[in-house]
Amino acid sequence: MLLLDNVVQAYGWGARNGLARLLATAPTDEPEAELWVGTHPRGPSVVAAGPHRGQTLAEVIAADPATWLGQEAASKGCEALPYLLKVLAIGRPLSLQAHPNVKQALGGFEREDATGVPLDADRRSYRDTSDKPELLVALEETYVLCGFRQAEDAARRVRLLGDPIRPLLGLLEVSTEPMRDAISWLLHLSTGDAVRVAQAADQVAVAQTRADHPDPDDPWSWVRALTMLHPDDATCIAPLLLELVHLDVGDAVHLPAGNLHAYLRGAGVEVMASSDNVLRGGLTDKHVDVGELLHVVRFDPGTPPAPQQRRVGAVRCYLAGEHSFALAAIEPSPTTTWLRITAPSLFLPVGGGAIIASESERLEVAGGQAVALAPGQEVLVRSDVTVWWATTGDGLPSDQ
């Protein structure tokens, strides 16, 4: 077992002191967007105690992958965790984005390499060769744009915008690929036309909502919020084209490769394939590769099926059918919870600390810290808060 200190990413969309509130850590009085737990090179966890103290988790695993990942993974050349565990504190909406599948990621990475785009360049879309599906479980009420509306539903909503979107309305009503053509139209607008769409959207949203009491379950409330943040971006009408998903505490959403989405507000524990491949589609000042986004996005209507939930004792499992990851909540229990670890795992308490112990070792885990566990051991978990367990797709306990 390894006790880990973890990286906080202070992106501008993070809630001020958001992670401190969720994790019971010291506040920074700054935006605190994401806690990263794992081996990703942009923010690897660091061992906090013991003989490996000061080394990154990535360095420890790469030096002995058979121990930390298992013999099978090591024999395939794996030297890092295939997943990344995060806690998100969403203070304002993120960009509209999608992630590639494995084939698209490999092709995009090789293509950008061949054209000489540096890995750290702002215009780079593919920074590795991995897909990036995601699973998020809400820690508080959370709102997400995720999956396309039926074209008829979208047309009924955007019709209120009048003249600036008449071509878009026509696409929604007669195109054989209405949502693809609608997104393409929005992303190819001139600056002036994009501003006119955003202004029309703002005017209608103001008329449709109550400024003193916006309803977060009303798409027009989010159109209003997005036009205030991005007054020159036509994709501020995304809530009229995409499904608005409301997650209560404990609800989960699965974002597979190709799903166009945007987190709007809330907080959650997220696990994903360990990748940094992002194709942005608006609501951002970062690079937008329209052609590649349209190549990656799947334009099927409806939200992806929610992860299946399965309870095994004090463990609530969230299963999305992904090979690289699965997530579980080890809930507070009046009795000690013993678990057998069969795949490389991370344990992260949220809301306070925990005690993780094996037959030979006992770790006291403070808020914001985590524990890395090698396969092939039994551990006990004792905590007054939920401890989140990230592992590979087949690493969670089966039904009892």
C-alpha cells in the first residue's frame, strides 16, 4: 500500500474552495476544480510516506509493474494505471467537448505527430493514444448537458430564436443528419453571425426565465447563463440541442467515447481512462478543431444508459461496461469492511479521513490523500465518510 498526496488543478471553472469543502482540506481561497489521483503525467500522485516517499506513483509503478498492476498487465507492457480518479468541484460551466475512441485517438495522435505539432501546443487535440470514456457520480446536485435531443424537440425550442437561426431550423426539420448538420452550422458561423445568434438567444432566455429565481431544470436558464459567459458564441444554445441531465446525490452518468457533453454545475467523483484527449466544440477560448470534432462525435439522440449499480455489503458498485475502469463507494459502516483486492486500485475518502490496513500495514489517510493498493491482498476500511474505490473494469467484488 502507498499513501498518496494528490494534485489540485486550479482551472478557472472550479468552485472557490470547492475541493476544500468536499474533501475537508485547507481552503486556498482560489478556484479548486479537480483533484487528480493516479499516474497521469500532467499531475501524478506523490508517495507521502514509507520507503518510496517523494517518488511519484508513476515512477513506483513503472519500476515494478508486475507488483502494482499484476503479472498479466505487466506482460503486455503496461507501466501505468489505465484510469485516472478525480474529484470535481464545478463552479461554472465547462466547455462543450467530446473524447475519441481508441482508433480515433491513435490516428489523431500519429497525424498530429507527423505534422510536427508539439505535445504541449495549444492547438494540439491528441496528447496520447488512449480513448477517454468517463463515469461521474454526483456528490451534490449536478447538471450536465449530455446526448442529443430528438430533432423535433430541438426544433420546437430553437424556433423561438427567430431570424438568426432560420437556416438551423431548416436543417433540424429536413436534414437526414439533423444534429450533425446543426452543430456544424453553429461552428462554421462567422463572428458576426455567431454574435447575432447569441444575442437572440439571450433575449429569448431573459423572456423565458425569472432572473430572481432561475430554474436549473429549465434549459432556458442555462442558455441565459451561457450567453452571459460567452456573449459571442453561438453554441450557447447547446441546452436547446442537448439533453439536460439532473443528477441527485449518488446518481451517475456515463460519458462514452464520442458523446458531446458539458458539465454545468455541481460536484462529483469521476473516473476515466487515463487520457488527456479533448475535442472542444464551443463555450471556450481554447482550440476548437471543428473537422475533428465532427469526426469524433456520435450524433445519436438520447443520453447514454446510466451505469448499473450493484451493492455488495457496504460497497456500492457503479459499472459502465468499460474495460479500463470501474468505480465503487465504500459506505460508512458500523462494522469494519474487509475487501479483497484483485486489480490495481485507488482508495480515496471524501469528506474526511479513513484508516486502511492490511495484515502488515496500517495507513491513516487524511482528507485529500489517497491509497494505492496492489492486487492480491486483503485490506480493511474504517471510516465515518464514504471511501471511493477506483479500479479496472473487472476489479470490483461480485454479487454475494
